[in-house]
Amino acid sequence: MRRFTSVATIASLLLAGGTASAAESGLVKALKALQKNGARVSAEIVNLTNTRTLLKVSEDKPLNPASSIKLFTAYAALKRLGINFQFKTEFYVGDDQSLCVKGDGDPSFVMEDLYLVVEALKRKGLEKYNGKIVVDASAFDDEFYPEDRSDQDSERAYNAPISGLNFNYNTITAFVYPTKKGQRARVALDFPFSFVEIKNKVTTGGGTDVTWDKKGDGPREIVNLDGKISENAEDWKKPFRVRDPATGFADAFAKMLAQGGILASAKPEFSKKSCSGKPFYVYQSKPLSFVVQLMDKYSNNFIADSLVKKLDQVVNKHPGTAAGGLHFIRDELQKVGINLDAKGRKMVSGSGLTGGNAVAANDFNSLLKVINREKVLLPEIFASLPIAGLDGTLKRKYGNSEVKERLRGKTGTLSGVQSLVGIYPNKEGEWLAISIIVNGGSIPEGEVGKFLSAQE
């Protein structure tokens, strides 16, 4: 049952520009304290059911939201491509028994998918090939790294290149396992790429302190591992980016073909050209709604930047570019009243891995209002959001709060940047839209939990 609000309380709300609870809340005080200490804040909480504003602090101030920008990418991709859209990777067999693979920019294609491809090729009658594998990554342009991406030279997995043909998120993961004390540790890769060389100097014993670096040497990737790993450690692992995604795919394909009994009549050779003719087999990805869930739950930059290029390819009928995809996203948001080219706003990255984006809290809440009216997209996007204390990027947040397993939100984190954009069911069962961006400080999570759990 709803409580009645007195005339005096209503008057105080009008003077405060929000609700009584917002004007007096510890959350508002904490956010304003951040501002006094030099941080920049943009925050707004709105009841999506009755459109009441429950809290606002500089809600129209554009700030860098980091990975929360992925919600704009998710909305535009699902709206334009559809929740059931599937990427199609095509496999061709030439008259000379050579193989050709044409990518579709699928960012979710992993080793399990390649295994299923090989099994399907066997079922369709492919028993051998001549060793030549051609890869066609022309679905996207050749710019592997978006212009505004931070740390372009980093070898870390979050900086994986964006290609029209992808495998395992275009990453390699090195594993280190302890052996006997004083002996060399055991190392392995998640997939036995022939172009990757591990130089292992890790010993077993003491506390785990493994150091690493990776560098390219012509076509080879050299991973240097040093230090030590505890005898009691389960393992140590580190993912790295692959420099040449199409070659990585070809190498993995040759390995999987051999493991599946489809043998090459000569040593495998890889080249890059266009595929032609009729595909021998077409492999389809899981639906886009599933891919978006992977992106949002784990804040996967690789998927986000791939979706941006895919939008350009589909809309403009040419190899996908980051600039073209971002232009489409901004146009799509403009249609629902969100202008990311006005009042200091900018969207230069669909993943948020940049210092160049600038969006206000009320822009995000405007998007959440739009999604809340979308009968098809609402369940798909809301289900993609991490759940507080349970999974994704919120698994280790709000675990001791009353909002645990109730708050759903997309987080954003860069150096000096934190954001939370999501939804929360109040005690009346109404959905609240939460958008909080802090640059130069940290979100006061304790006060966020208290504020939300007190809402009726």
C-alpha cells in the first residue's frame, strides 16, 4: 500500500527539486562531498513506472562513463539487427581441394564452434584437403584498433584487434602450473597455436609471483614467463592479444581439421584472399541477444567494438568501420531523443575503452525509459545486465547490501572513472532507473545500497 504524502512534504520536494528522501539522503550528501573534493559527478535516479525523479545531482553534466556506454551499443545493435540475428561464417572447398573461410565479424566464435564446424564438414563428406587455407576477413576494414581506444600498444587481452574473422576473442591464454619445489613449472596454452612460442623460466616454490611479457618476431608471437609459482597454487594464467586474427584462425582451423581426421596432403599454408563460389558449409552463431549478454555481463570490449563495425557493414553495405558504426548509433539514439552531439556530449567508442566519451546521467536514463517501453528489447537488455553480488562485473559488489540479487547494472571502470547504469525494483515492484557517473573519485556504493533499499 502506498503512503500518503503531506502538503508540507510536497512543498519541500518542489523546493529541493527532488524527493524528500533524495534531498536528505546520505547518497546525495556523499555525491556532493565528492564534488567538493574535486571529483565530477553526474547522477540521476528515476522511477520508470511513474516517471518521478527520485534523485539528481548535476544530472545533465557530460562525463566519461567508461564501459557503461555499451548500453547504447547494445540498444542500437539489437534494434537494427534484431534479437535473433546470427553471424554466418562460410566455409568453401575449391576444385583443387583447397579451403577458404569467409568471416562475418562474429565476435563470439570460439574453439567449441570450430570443433562443431569440423564435425559438420566431416558429416558433409570432406575427408581431406590439399593443405591450403585461404582466409577472407573483408567483412570489416583493416583498422584493427579503434582510433580512440586507450593503450593501443598494450598486449593485454582487452586490447584485442577487431577483425572480420575472429577466434577465441582474438586472444591467447598462457597457463602456468606448479610441479615439485625447485623445479621448472609446467606451462601450456589454451589452444596449441603453432606461431606461439613460450619461453619458460618459472620455478616452483615460494609465493606466486609470475612476470610476463609478449612481443612479435615476424609471424611469431613470443611469450616470456619468469618468476615463481607456489607449490599449492592451482594455476596462474594470463590472456594476451593475437596480432593477426585471420592467421590465428587459419592456424587453429588447420589444427582442428587434423585432430578431427581431415588430413592435409601437404604442409598447411595460409593466405589472405576473397572466397568465391557457393559455400560448402555455413556456420551460424548463437542469436545476437546471447552475444549482447556476453558483452554486458562481462563488459567485453572486443564484442562491443565488433558490433559497432557490424552495424556499419549491414547498414551501409561495405566493409564495416568504427566511424560508420558510431555514426549510425548516434543517429539511432537521436530518433528517440538522445542527442550525443550536443552540450559537450561525445561518443567516439562503442566499448568505452577510451578517454574521449562524454555522456550525462540523464542520457542513460532516457535510454532506460526507451528500453522500458520496448516489449521485445526490454527483457533482452535488462537480462544482459550483471546482478549485484551474483554474476558478471557486479559479482563482488553490493554482496552485503539489501540490494544484493536485486540491483542489475552495467558498470564502467577506467583510471579515475566509475559508473553504474541499471535498474532496481522498489518495494512496490516498480522499476527504478539508476545512472551514476563519477570522474576523479569512487561511487559511494554503501550509500547507493542504502538509498535504493529505502525506496517505496
